[in-house]
Amino acid sequence: MRDVAIIASAQAINAATTTATPVEMLIPVVNQVLENAGIARADIGFWCHGSCDYMTGQPFSFVSAVDALGAWPPIIESHVEADGAFALYEAWIKIQTGEVDTALVFGNGRSSSGDINRILTLQLDPYVVGPLWPDDRSIAALQARACLESGVVTERAMAEVAMRNHHNAISNPYALRRGDHTIDELMAAARVADPLRELDCPAHADGVTAVIIAAGDRARSLAKRPAWIRGIDHRIESQNLGNRSMTTLPSAAAAAHKAGVGSDKIDVAELHAPYTHQELLLTSALGLGESTSINPSGGALCANPMMSAGLARFAEAAARIMNGSADRTLGHASSGPWMQQNLVCVLEGE
Amino acid sequence: MSGGTTEYTIVEDGSFTAPLELSYPYKRTVGPVLSRFLTGLRDHRIEGTVGSDGRVHVPPAEFDPVTGAALTEWAPVASTGTIVTWSWQPSPVEGNTLQHPFAWALIALDGADTNLLHAIDAGSPEVLSTGMRVQARWAAEPSGSISDIECFELAERATGAAS
């Protein structure tokens, strides 16, 4: 296997709404990540994009994103209909083939183009679930109640997750929602999708994240302290909600095992858990303990830009290595109802 | 997956005109398994497929989750069941079978080993709890779809009601 590292990242400030087109949102972030890496556009070997046509309501909408890259002279480019973190996985494989040494990976989405809770209904089984139009919060709330009633989470623990993430987001300039709350205040708030309260639910946002990865000595020449990808793995569970565990995340546990999470201490974990109870389930599935700092960025609760929130977690986890504040971190991306898909990445400094 | 049923007209100069609908108006063709299940709902009959481990899947699984083999054995289940988990929908949206506040629930139908997602017409979240008994309320005009079950209602409340 070739050693591959994240060597630079850039994010847009997450917004509740924006009037910019996807291309207008992408251009400054793509330019910024190139500048941060100190690499010329022509020296990028592979470009990989994560986005979703359902966000824009337009087939092949991702093709226009190439306008933000500059496609002359011709570039090698690919797209996944998923979060940019999954595009990073593809780019990592592309570098493993030996065809390229560098890749620029980006994810973007404008959640405000439509009713995001309704757009997310379209990811459900289209035959026996989707036609009833359950929204995203209602689906998450079914899982939350099962977790509460089985005792694997408590309302207080969920409130603590909300409190910690919103506090952490105060120091994250890209976050959409932030602030200090007390447990009592959080637990007294009205339920928006019983048993969930507003701050148990993700802050959907319009956003962009871009990351540059590079192989071996190329990475060492571009960054003082690259964040080396030591393990990366993607696992998926059934699309059938009625035949899935509501209180455990076997796909996340399997991905963590394959990525080697448990072989040493994790200093920082950036988790793409959209709902508070899901962060608790995920922390348990990944085997993370007290010694791991969870979501110093505030996580998806404080900014959940569709199709880039997972890649933003990777960027945040890498930044802790690159700035020397951590030696071993974890980036996580999820997708689908009840975190049906889980992508786990272990990063280390040298 | 096939295209939508766009209505078009031919105007005087011979050109076609059609309305522009900004959505994905896909229609899906269901295979033999879901076709049998949905046709059964039209006739007020709920049935599931039997997995290699003997578990009855409702809605039916087309392929065995354990072995991956195509499933061909069917088993009837009841139109009554038990609430496994639920959430409250205070503001129904377009497409919901009920247009007043209702509950979403996963329901273990009697005779099934997996859970069915559907709506419960309960009136208020205060009366609901996991483990309550529910029974299907059939739609007045069946169409061979999952919404042929309009919703479920609490069993004790439904006693004596036409269904």
C-alpha cells in the first residue's frame, strides 16, 4: 500500500441559506485549498467530487462544478453521489493504483434549495416507506425512542451531547449554530419530533469543504506534518429499517475494526452523527473512551452541510494532526437513515 | 425505473408542448415479490416472505438477508400488531396518509418477525406508549400501494369501528 496523507483543507462558512450558485460557492474554497497546500492547479493529478442531484433538483448537476476547477488542459475527474468523504475514499484508491500522486477532493451542497427534511425522505426505500413521506426527523426520532426505552441512552446524556457540541462550536468559525446552554435548559425545551428536541437535531446548512491528499514524499514536501491515512473503511447496513438494530451500529463497529481504530489511543474523533442519540451510539460502536476528545468542531449538530459534513469531519480531524495538537485522530462520515453507511478513517502524524 | 407520464399536446405548427415539472416524477416497476405484497394490500391481505432462518419478513424481503437467495415462500400475517417504537408528527406534510397530527411507528404485526413503518392515528402523543396494540385501517379507495393501509389505530379504540 502507498502511504497517503491529507495535506491541506478549506471550508466555506456554513450558512442557513445562500443565494450563490453551487459553482460560485465552490470557487473560493477550491482556490483556498490550493493556496493552503501551496500547489498549482496543474499539479493536481485527480479531482473527485461528492454532491447530490436531489439537492439541486437537476440531473447531472455535478457536471457544472467542473467550471470551478478549470478543465483545460484536460483533467482527470470523478464524482460520487455522496458526501465528499466518500469521494476522498475514491481518491485514496486512485492514488493506490499508482496512476496519480495527488488529488483534490471536494463536497458541496445547498440544503436550503428545498425542504431538506423532505428531500431526505427520497433516500428511503421507494416502495413501502418513501410513499408514506416520513421526514428525516421522524425517522431519527423512532430510533431515539428505541434507544431511550432500551436504556442505551438517556435524555440527560443526549442533552450533554448537545451542550458539549454547541459549546465547542463557539471556537469553530465555520459552524452555523453555537452557544452555551445548560442541561436544564436543553431538557426543558419543547419536543419537535417527540422524543427529539430542536438541539438534538442537526443544523442543516449550505456548505463546501475541500481537501488535498498526496502520496509519500510528495505529501512530505507539501506539508510540515501530513495527516497520514493509516486505515480507512466503509460499511453499509440494510435499507430495511424494520430489520435493523435500532440501538447498535454494527456497520460502524465493523468499519472501525477494519480501519484499526482500537490498535492505539485516539486523541480526537470528529464524528458525523447528525442527531445527539446517534453520537452516543456511534461513540460506543467505535469503542471510543474518556481519553478521546469528541467533536472539538461542534460536529454535524452545529453545521450539517449536506454532502460536505463528512468531509469536513475528515478536514477537522486532519487539522489536529497538522497543527501538532494531536498524534492520532479519527474522521468519520455517515449517510442514510439511522447512519446506514459509515466511513471511518484513522489519521496519524509522523 | 421509467420516466414520468408527461402529458403533451401538439399545437398548430406541429410542435410538441409539455408542462415543466421541477421534480423527479419517476414511476417504479415493482418485481414479483413486492407486486404480490402490494396487490394483497388492495385486497386487505398482509403477507410476508419466509427467510432461510424461518423469520417472516413484512414488508417482504426479496432476497434472504442471511444467504442472499431469492425468497419464494410466503406466510400470511395479521392486520393487528404491537408498537415497537414511535415518534410524533405534529405537522403532517404533503404525501402523508393523514393530514392531522399523528404518530409514526414501527409495528410488529402478529406473525411477522420484522417491523413495518406506518402512521398511527392516535390523536395525541399523551395516549401513546410502546407495546400498545394497533390494528390496520384500510383506505377507502385502494390503489395497490403501501397507503392502502391508510394508517393504524389503537386496538382498544378501534373496537366496533368499521374497518
